[in-house]
Amino acid sequence: MSATPIAAQPPVWRRLIGFNMLTGLVLGIGGWFLGAWIGGQVAVGHPYLQGTDQNDVGIYMGYLFGVIGWLVGLGFANYPIGRLLGRPPTLRHHETGSWTRYFRLCTDHKVVGIQYLFGVGIFFFIGGLNAMLMRTELLRPVEQAWPASQYLTLVSLHGTMMIMMTSAFILGPFGNYFVPIMIGARRMAFPRIEALTFWLVPAAGLILLSAIAFGGIATGWTGYAPLADEGRAGMDAYVMSFILIAISLTLVGINLMATILTMRAPGMSWTRLPIFVWSVLATSILQALAAPVLVAAMLMVLMDRAANTSFFVASVGGSQYLYENLFWFFGHPEVYILALPGFGIVLEMLPVFARKPLWGYRLAVAGMLGVTLLSFMVWQHHLFVSGMNAGLRPFYMLTTELISIPTGFIFLNAIGTLWRARIRFTVPMLFALAFFFNFLIGGLSGVFLSDVPSDVTTHGSYFVMAHFHYTIVGGLVFAFFGAVYYWLPKMLGFELNETLGKIHFWLFFVFFNLTFFPLFAAGFLDMPRRVSTYAPSLQTLNIFVSASAYVIGLSMLIFIANLIWSLVFVRQPAAENPWASRGLEWQVPTPVPIENFDRIPVITSGPYEYGVPNAPPVADFAPGALPAAGR
Amino acid sequence: MTTIAGERIPRHGIRILAIWLVLTAISVPLIVWVLGPHLPPPHMTVESGDQRNANIVMTALLFPIALLVLTYFIYSFVFFRETSDGIVDGPPIKGHAGAQLLWIVLTSTIVLALAVWGSYTLLAGAHGAGGGQGPDPAAKPPGWQNALPVQVIGQQWEWTFRYPTYGGIETRDLAIPDNTLVAFHVTSIDVTHSFWAYQLGVKADAVAGVDNIAYVHTRHTGFFQIRCAELCGLWHGHMSKKGRVLASSAFQSWIAAAQKKNASIVKYLPKYSRVYYPAPLRRAG
């Protein structure tokens, strides 16, 4: 609110100098060369530090120094150095000003949210482009568009990019932006850490993309160990970027947990907490507990590659099962890191557009916490035929099937909320309802995979691939777009075009199903994942799938066109509360003031009291001021 | 807007249940008798037949669940939509303990039944269901001591097969006799592969240093497709070949010919072993 008076504007080139993204990029690249040189010096004369054709120590040192340079250039060293020199810390309202704050270190949770939205969005579209290129290769059953190595790199980049990015897909933009507002706080618990979690993401994304220049990645997103040991320098990029993302996920988890546990406004009891915040809390627990395991696994791969240790090399005493266990101990909670925020978003939107209270609030919370707990006990269902612990298979079959009980609660919540409702089919509501259709298919196909006799055929086939695309794209990505259409008017202050939004939705929904449903059949018909050549009899099916996938790509272009049209050309200011929602985030002005609330509000009622006679307003925004001042 | 007392509310629940019952009564027989025989995998072995039965049972069980949810959703879109342009609140129903309890009981029953049934078929019925069970299988079929051992060796990017009971010969073709219990001993000499014989219903990861055992009872002759189901590098998609289930006499003559052909080279092969440890190969591609 306290806009600093700006004197004469310095020329543009002068404003580019300072702690910002450009400086970060320059120092990052400089750091890369410095680190690579130091790594080279370290490895000279130590044959065990050098592989047969490359020095991984130099590569890792290069990435490490590059990341340090990137963060220093962005200004992350200023605060600790300033405190050491006794300077007072910068206050957040000094970070305001023009649009340039989006390209700098900024501790305002709303700026970080928008940085996340566009940062993660860019990587999401790169990952989607990879998918289009893969589908082009699969138009014919023989190698045609790309050589095998490039196809595998596309597969790996698509998978890694999407998994890394979608982990931050909802907690990044919407968690950071809306959780403090929804719980009545002015900021996150650790604003500098919050900024750090975002700026690690572009570093990780750029490092991952650098794999293209260093021989690519041949392992898919799972990076199974003996194959990862063989990989060329692109594998080092994979390891490094996954480490950075995992650190970011851990910090996001800790930060959001601390915020939700300690910074709720007076009156925001656990039973008034918006369901989206509950889902963020559950996801944060998963991130803080699961992501560090990935860091450990990746450090072991790093040691195997750089220093010729043998954690995973069977012939010298290691075991690749160690990698598989560590990876999936992270990897299965990870898929719920992807799913849970989606549950939260659709349950948050349903009451608004059904004009009814959320049916079975406590059941929804229990469902999310149940999924959180059980998700740590199911990971070996990825390893049913791996040859380890065959006696444990019934246990993992049981836990995997048990997790469908709390997941089913979410469906019961939706069913109850829609019962005798007054449904309005707005664009966000369409995405929320499509979520349930897609997740239903995704979830039920998962039951096939949890049953060992059925899994013997479907494991490692396109059936699995179709299953997790139904849950991640059909679930998470649909929830993400629902959230974009729902919350973007509040975040950016402009309305999105509804007609373009509906075209986007229908194209995406129809062709998403036309793309992935046939792939269940491909898996049933003996087509393994991650191949560039397949049985000629499946060509027609694959052409159909590729054509549908291109239409998904087209629908994404329509979405971008909608963004540009609405935000750049039309610029129709959004109403403060266009959906007539009771959510606390809709009761603050648009654009949201820098401290969110003049005074910390006192929460007087739950967020879903639609149709409740004489329900009090959701919060008192001027506690202690004139009575019944309202807004 | 709350419901006015005395207003006649249509019996939505009964209608939805009726629609669902009709759809289920039509679809389940279709799934079992029309779709079922076409569900994978083709049953060349007892185990793949069991897998197909598992797929039929689960499809027939899960499809009605999907139908119930979809029927409800579509019904609610038609009958519970707001027709006016205004924003009108619905009845403030926050939950129903009985409905929640019923849902929990029903889903738990289905899930527990599936888990018990799955464990039973895995351990007692199908004896591992054709999946790799590691060096010490938990579910051994009767007569496993007399099973025909066939070692499957995965390497980048080729499958080879050794027959320890026929002099440890190594072949590039896989043939197994009909009406026999076969024990596949799957291992790898480099990265992780996964031996997938589609029509046999066999899938077992090939892991360096591990003897991963999968049992199948063959019961039809014919060709079957072998693929690799775990990404193993550049030519992962090319690790496919055709194997054969031969009548017993045809198998004997095939193996005799193979032994003869192998006689001069078998002494150069490493001695037959459950696992092999070649020097690790780094940076191969």
C-alpha cells in the first residue's frame, strides 16, 4: 500500500543492472565455467574420479557453482551478508514498484505465486511440446522422425519436466498466492525461503534442458540405476535438476506447513479451514517427508557416476533394488503430491458453483489425511515383478487397494454436494466436473495395476502410461486449469474470455479422452512403454492417438490465445467477487493489497455456508472498529 | 433457498438407482461373455488364463462402480442445474451420517474382498501368476522341483536362453514344450530389463546379480511374443522376438538339433550359473 515515491526514472539499460534474473543468468553461466574448471583441476591425477570418456566431477561442480551464481545474482546473498555487516533487513514494501519485481527476488507471496504460475507454465508447455514430438515419432511403427537416442531424450525430458513441474503446479502458484489469504495471514511463515523455492525451479528446469546439449537422457524420468550409470553427461543434468527440485519441494512443504499451523487468523478453526488449505497441508507433509529421500537417492547416483562408488552396481556388491526402493519411496508419495492439491481445488470449487455447503467436510479431510498416511506404504507395487520380496506382494496389494477408500471419499463429497444443487456450468466448474470423470477412470484402472495377476500383463505397458496420464493430466492438470479460470481474475485483475475458455475446455476434455483411452487398449495389446518402434498391427491405433494428441496441443494454444487476448488486448477488469463465493480470498479487494488485510480479520463463519439461513459473513474485517461496518 | 415443507420432491435416489440397475444388468453380462474372451492376455498357459480371469472379474466389478458414479453425475447435471441466470442457493445439507457410513462400509467391503481374492489367486491359485518372484519364490506350484528350467539372459539389446538340463547350451531362440511346467530363471548381465512373454502371461525383471524365477504351465502350442518391458537404453524397443511352444516330440527334436549345433561352442561359454557378473560396462550409450 505504501507506494514509495519514485523520482526520475533511470534509463532502461541502467535498470537492468542490479540483483535480478539477468544478473543471475550471467553469474550462473560464469559460475558454470568456473566450477567446471575447478572440477577439472580436482580430478586431474585421480583416475577413479574420471569415467572412461568424461569427468563428471567437473560437470557437477559446474552445475553447483552455476546455481550458486544464479542465486547470488538474484540477490539471495544480500540478506545474510547485510545482516553480517549489521545493516537492517529490507522490508517488503520496498520491493514494490513496477513489473520488474516479477524478475527479481521478491518476498511478497503474491508475486511469488505469479512467478510460479508463469515459470512453471513455461516448462509445462516445453514438456507438452516434447509430447507432441514423441507422438510424431509414433505415427509409424518404425524409426522415422527422430533417431532412437533423441526419441529417448524426448521421453525422458517430457517425463522429468512434467513430474518436476507438476509437483509445483498447484502449490507453487495457488498455494503461495492463496493460502495466506485464505487463512487470514499477511505473508508466508518464511518469505525468503518462499522466494528461494521458486528461483530454484527455473535453475532446475534450465539445467534439465541443458541435457540436450550433453548427450541427452536415456533413462526416462525414473532414472533406474545401472542404466543411469552408463548414461552420458546428460544424466548429470537429470541428477542435478532433480536434487534442486527436491530441495525446493521440501522447503515448500515446510514453509506451507508452518504457515498453516501457526498463522491462521483468529477464529480460523480446523473445521473452518478451506478444504483447499487442508489439501495443501496434506501435500506439504508428503513433500517434506518424501522429497529428501529423492535427494539421498540422487546423491548416491551422483557418487556412483562422479566418484565410481558402487551403490547400485551388482558386480561389485551394490544393488539396483536399493535405487528402486529409494526412488519409489519418494515416487509414490510423489504421485499423491500431484493428486491431493487437485482434490482440494475441485472440492473448493464445487460448493461455489453448486451453491451448497461442502457435503461431508470432515470426511473430505479424513480422506486427504488417510491418503497422506497410506501413500508411504504402497511403493513396492511398482516392483511386483522385479523379483524382490515376493512374499510381501499381498501386503502391498492390500495397501494399494486400501488407498482407494480415502480417495473414494472425495467422490462421495462431490456426490453429496451435487445432490439437489443449483449447478452453474461455468468454465472452472466444467474443469472440476471433468476432473471427476477422468479421475474415476484413472482410479479404477489403478485397481487393475494393484492386483498382481493383472499387473503381470499391464506392468511396464501402455496401460500404466494411460493410467497415470488419466490421474495426473485428467486429474491434476484439469484441476490446475479449473483453478486458473477460477482464480486468475483475482490474481491478475482481469476477466478471461468465457467463450474461448469453453472451447479450450471441450477440446481438451474430448481429445484428452480420445488420446488416452485407446492407450489402455495399446497396453492390453502388448505395447511396452518408451519404445519408438512397435507392432505394425497397432499403427492405426497410434495414428488415432497422435492425431488426438495434436488437438490437445491445439487446445493449449487456444488457452494461450485466451490469455493474450484477455490480458493484453481486452483488459476487462474483473469484479472483486465474480463467482459470488464465500471464500475469504474473494472478500479482499482486487488487486490484492500488499499486506492483504488492513487488520487481521476475525473469522466468524465457515467458507461453505451457502443457503444456510442467517449465516454470518465469513469474516469481520475491521475487528474492534465500528460495528457492522462490513466492507 | 430452503425446501418448503410439503413441496413434492421427486424421488431422485430411486430413479438413479433404477437407471443404474438397468445399465448394470445390461453391461455386466456383455462384459463377462462378449468382451471377456477378448480381454488379454491370450491364454497359452494356465497362468495367463488366470490373469485373463482376473481381468474379467475386475472389469465386471469396476464397470458398475463407474456406471453408478457417472449415472449420478449425468442425472445431477440434468435435474440439479440452475436454469435461471441468477445465483440461487441450494438446500444447506452438510452431510448425512448414514450415507457416509454406508459408503465407507461398501467401499471397504469391495476393497477387502479384492485384496483377499487377489492374494488367494496369487499365492494358492495361480502360484505367482506368471510374475517374477525373485530367487526364492513365495508361491511354488506343485511339482516345481521337476519344472523345466530355462534361463533367460537379458543384455543390451538381446535376449538369449540357456537350458541347464540340456548341457547348458545357449540359444537365441526360445522354445518350450507343451503341457509342461516351465521355470524361467530371468537374469541380466548389464542393466535392468524385463522379460515379457505376452501370450504366456510372464513378466519378470531381468536384474544383474538376481535369479528372478517365474513359473508357467504351458497348455497350447504356437508362437508367443517376447518383449522388453523395462527401459534399457537405445534399442529397448528392438528387444523383441518370437518364441514357440512346441509339442513335446517337436521340442525334443528341436533341442537335440540345438545341442548338436552348440556342441562345439558350449565349452567357450561361461559355466552355467544362476547369475553372472561380467565386469561393469560404463558409458556405453
